[in-house]
Amino acid sequence: MNGPVDLARRGFLKTGASLGAGLVIAFCLPLGGRAARAAEASGANPLPGIEPNAWLRIAPSGQVTILVAKSEMGQGVYTSMPMLIAEELEADWSRIRVEAAPVAPVYNHLIFGMQATGGSTSVATSWEQLRTVGAAARLMLVAAAAQQWQVPVSECLAEQGEVRHPPSGRRLGYGELAPTAENLPVPTPIRLKDPKDFRLIGRPLPRLDTPEKVDGSGRFGLDVTLPRMLTAVVARAPVFGGRVKSVQAEKARATPGVRVVAEVPTGVAVAADDFWTALKGREALAIEWDEGAGALLSSDGLRLRFAELAQQPGAVARRDGTPEEALAGAPRRLEAEYEVPFLAHATMEPLNCVVDLREEACDVWTGTQFQTADRDAAAAAAGLKPEQVRVHTMLLGGGFGRRANPHSDFVREAVQVAKAVKAPVKVVWTREDDMRGGYYRPLWYDRLAAGLDAAGRPVAWTHRIVGQSIMDGTLFASSIKNGIDPTSVEGAADLPYAIPNVMVELHSPKLAVPVQWWRSVGHSHTGFVVESFLDELASAAGEDPFFFRRRLLAGHPRHLGVLELAAKRAGWGEPLPKGQGRGIAVHASFGSFVAQVAEASVATDGRIRVHRVVCAVDCGRVVNPDTVKAQMEGGIVFGLSAALFGAVTLADGRVQQGNFDDYPILRIDETPQIEVHIVESTEKPTGVGEPGVPPIAAAVGNAVFAATGLRLRRLPMTREEVGAAKKTV
Amino acid sequence: MLILTVNGKEHRVEVAPDTPLLWVLREQLRLTGTKYGCGQGLCGACTVQIDGRAERSCQIAAKDAAGKQIVTIEGLAADHPLKTAWIAEEVPQCGWCQPGQIMQAADLLSRNKKPTDADIDGAMSGNLCRCGTYPRIRRAIRRAAGGEGRTP
């Protein structure tokens, strides 16, 4: 799939630019111009990007190559996207192969307006677009066959990669029909299949990228090699915002195999014949840094500052009724403060980027979720026009948001290094570089209060959130309205529970720490806080936390659906082994609804053990159920790492973690038994990559409370946190 | 110059002798199935077999691997029960850690034909996966061992 990338991609780009001319053996539908305009005029297909030429090629052999505009980072888009096209194309699934799309407007994300993968939106936004692409191509292939046989189109049918004419028994493969089909007009309107006729969608088809990930042949960014290529590492400032004051590079330059040592805007680059030599060269550098104000940052200081801010009114994200009065008048009041730390994405493949910069062209090979932004950033750094830059999307060894950087940090820097090095170069980030490179999930501090009436019903809920805006200073800053970055309050301002008086406020302090989306974005924090505090209310009301939620969610059938399914499958209310507790949480994010029940215990040394997690998900219509399950399993494991271990902390501006010894992630022997149940639905498909993460920390915290009576309000739930909670009881 | 025997073939390589085997495999021999994840022996992405045992190739200097039998993911037979099981159980997500996981699992199965779940957890706990494929890794190893293996 990622075979001889260089030549194949370059070849395609050439032909792609002229839309068909020269694609001798390829199936090149001329939809881009004339037909697309016709379709637009008829109003039949209002979606942009219905250009089969851009999305698929059919070889004479009948093999169908589908170009996928979304980045494969484990979430299965190299299978789900082809499934959407193949379903309507009536393709033979065994003859489908995948190629990463180049950067072009036709591949733009229909919401983001740029080529991007994120927000758990790939299936949701491609659902109609790619099925329409497949249907358009099928109609043209059928028309080509009908023309060749001189029979009415209505007598022909497409099936398994061929067109048949049942009355005469004739049949032609798509490979044979493609050259004729490409010269035919596109029939309109294009009608999509009735879901009851789906052959592929809804089935757990094997992933197309599995074999190459099992035999080691799959090509990731770090696996790219070019002739004459150097490998570089960059010495970056030890604190955010720091700059090089002076550098002594003689020893580094004298290291055998080191070719270039050069200052770049982010620090000092050392380029060598291989990675190990570059690293040794970097170790030989003596750099004096102008650290600036970043050196004053510490996590402890930030927590104090945030706690103080949480005492003051903030920008109002939601206000229902009269929360202050309702709170003041409530017979029973609860208050709590919650905290979560900065988190690194820690993708298993550290950041890297290969750049081949020439006079008037630049090629970039990397695992990216943000092709358009990266191309533009590369062009700006290279002093070229965007159309002179080609981005080759490789497999991503994990993304989780890190490879969707609005500042294109790792791509921009690699181009700057290439400029300095004057040779093709691969910039490699060590694990420590990656961990300390910033763009973290923000640190959050939350202050909540709630009032219960005499019958234990919540009558007021106030929630004040303090933390950095991830949109501020990016190309998405316009989404900030009235001081509210919507990603800071998502999952909190849309509190679904029936509480008559609600207030959600926000403070967005500005800090030198670069922050960014991290799998499930704002929900990664609000899911924990909201679902934990709600559990506190249930406890205060003396009610079972499942029944408490169920009563307050009466008007939310999809929340209720997953809540009840998870509780039922988990055996809610049934006895557990001694020392174990059961916790439940439900959270909606990215259009999907997820409930999780966790069973946990706390060992005498304070270590939390999660034994079992039962998950129910409603993500609308399911394209590939095995992918949905895999994403829920993965979301739970990812969320457990954050719940139990994850924290990036700062002292004197320095990130105190560097590798997996001090930034642990969940291991197989710490992984609970996980069961995933999918709610059957005919609603439009919604996200699955992220929604599995938000409920898990709360489900575990609530289980710990059920098991021990200890309420954990700070992540991660380490032995020390458990110990501290014991002292306050 | 060093002579390394990788997947049954001898290779002459010109590298600084302290270069970790990982980078020689990846950069000199272009066997990029062996992955870099941490450089400190903390994640298992670089796991290969040396003289039949799973080792972290980021922690072994190339000179110390000379004269030994090195097997990488590329050298594991295409029909190896683990590769087949990994496909059948749809284990990989992003895929970065999987070659290391498979090489570690091969070590386990070479010494323990019928591992229990506890055996699997014990043998595999040094191989990290950020995507969270652990439940499927367990299933795949059980399958490769010739059954469901659902023993405690």
C-alpha cells in the first residue's frame, strides 16, 4: 500500500494536475470539470469533491485503487473510506487497494475546509460524499457496457467488479470498461442505495492495512529514505519560548560522520550520515540559552494561580435559570475542586519529517493529520508557493491529535533544517524530544457546586473551568466567541442532566506552554469532572448512581440507550468480589454516545486495579463494527493511561518527564477485560476515534468510590493521590 | 567494519561500533520493520530475536550482535502462526509497535507452547501499545498457541 512511494506518488501527481491526460492505464473519469458543473447545476449532488477521477483508478486488470484523503493513524480509515466507495461502486472487495491522496482541494475536509483528519469526523463527513463518488463511477461503467452491447442501461447490472447483461449472459469486467467509461458523461441524479441493500457497510471486514502492519512492510514517516539523505536531530530550548544565546559547535562538527551543524529558529540542528552520529553530535554541543519567562513556569505555581482564578466569575458559557439563588436556597449544597494535568500524546512513533528541498520544489514525507496546513507552512518556510510543495502522507504511528498541529511545528522546522543543511534530510525527534516538545492537553482546574432539594433532586449546578485555550493563536481562533473557546467547555456546557439552574463559566489564562487537542479534546477533561461530580450528587442524594443518572436523562434517549445497555451487560447491582466496586459514567462527544461501567479495587499499597470495563456505544449507523469495537477498546486503554498514570509536569519551566519510565502508559498486565456493545441505529454515522476516552476516568473514579468511599478529584489516580484522599476522609 | 547475520544472511556494515543494532537494521540494512519507540529499552518496539531470544535492539551495540543469529520481523516466516493469528484477530491499529509485539510473542511461544493469560501478560508487559490493542494481542497469542487458551 505504501510501496514505492516516491515514484508512484510523483507520477500520480503529474497526471492528477492535468486531470487525466497521460493516465493511460488508469480509469480517469472526467468529472472534475464539465460533469461536476453539470451535477452542480442540476442540484443533484450539492457536496463538493464528487470527482471520481480524484478518488479511484481502475487498472485493466480490474484492480481498483482508492485514494484516501484521511490519514491512517490506527483508526481504520484505510478500510472504512474504501468501504464507502466500494459499496456503491459494486466493486469486488478483494481487488481493492489503497493509496494516500496527495494534497488538493478536492480532498478537503467538508467541515474544516482543508485537508485534515481529526475530530472523529472521517466517516461522518465522508458518508454521503464517498458513496456518491462510488455510485457515479458505477453508473458510468454500466453506461459504457450498455453502449458497447447496444442494449438499454436498464437491462444491465453491476456486481462484484463487473457489469452483466442477464438477458444475453454477457459480462465485462470494470478493467475492460474503464477506458470507455472515462469518456462518458456522468448520469444525474445519482441515487444512493437503500441501506437494506448494503453488502459491505455494516460488516466487520478485515482491515486492508493489517497485513503490512504485521509483516513490517508498512511505511511510516520514519521509514522513508532518500538518496543522499542526512539524518538530523535538533537541540531545542529546555524551556518553552527559549532561544539560543550562543553555541559552541566545534566538538559537534568534529564528530566523525557529522556533516552540518546549523542554527535554526527552534535551536541548533545537527545533521549526520545516520541517526546515532547525529545524536552524538548533538551531545557534543555546548549551548547557552536565553530562557526568558518560560523558566518561571511550574505546575505547582500554575495550580495555585488557576485555583485563585476559579474563585472569580468567568466568561459565561451557559446560564439556565437563576443558578446563584437556587444554589444559595438549596437545603443541601456540595462543592468540589477537580484537577487534571498537562498530558503528552506520546505516539509510539516519535515525530519525524523528511524533506527534499530544491530550487523550485519541495517534497515532504511525514505522518500528518494536517496536510494543507503543513504544505502551506512548508512553502512559507522554504520561500516557495504552496503548489510547489508536495506532501506525501505516510502511515502514522499514532496521531491522537499531535500530528494535527496548527503551527505545523515538526514540518516547518524540518524545512528550516533542510534549508540549512542543503541536502535531503530526515529530522528525527527522540522520545525525549517528543515528550518535551509541548503541544500538550492543557492543565485544567475546575470548581463545581451543586444544590439538592429536600428530596435529593439537583436544583442547581455551577461549574467554573480554568485552563488554556487550544484555539487561541491558531487558524481556528475565530471559533472563540465572547471569550469562550468551545473546545474548553465541550462536555460541560452541554450538560445533559435535567437540572433547572445551570451555570458554566470559563477562564482562559495565557501561558507559554504550547497546548493542543489530545484525543477527545475538551471532553478528555470534562468527561471526568462532570461524571465524577454527578456521582457525588448521587451519593449525597443517597441514590444509586445508575438510577440517579437515568432519572435525570429522561429527555435524552440516546444517552439512556447506552447507559442502560452498559449497566445491563455489566450486571449492574449484582454482587462483586470483596474489595471491588462498580462505577458508571456516560458522556456524549463527537456526535456519539458512550457509557462505561468499570469494576475496580484498591490494593493495600494504594494501587488501583481495573478488572473489567463494559462499554456501550451509539455512533449511529455503523460502517465497520470491528473498527468501532477496536476504537472503543483503544479509547478505554488510552483513557486509563491518563486516569492512572499520565502527567506532564513543569519545574523551573522544564518538563520533568522524558520517556516511558516517568510518563508510563498502560501495560498489557494492567489492562482490564474489555467488552464493547454497539447500539443498533439508523441515525447518521458519528465519531468513534475519540468518544471512548471521556467516560473512563470517571467510571474508574466512581468505582474506586464504590469500593472504598474515597473520592478522587485529581488525575492521575496514583498511589499518592489515593493516600492523600485517605487522609482527608 | 562489522559482519552481522540477519535473517540468515550476512551483511557487512560500516558503522561506529557502538551504534545500537536498531539503527543499523533500519538505516544500513533498510529493515524498517523494527521500530524505534524510546531508545531506552522501555517500550519494546525494537524487539528482535538474537540467538533465539527476544532482545531490545536499541540496547545492543552493533558490535555485540556480530556473530549472532539476528531475526527481525521480516525474517519471521510469512505463515508463522503469530502473523496469521495477528491478521485473524485484527490486532493492529496504528501498527508501530506490532512487529515488536510479534517478536516478543514469538519468544514466549518458543518456550511455552500453551501460555495462560497470566503467562501472556507476564511475557508481554514490556511491550507498550498506545492504541490499546492489548486485548487483541492476548487473543492472537492464544489463537497462535492453537486454541482459545481461555485459561486463567
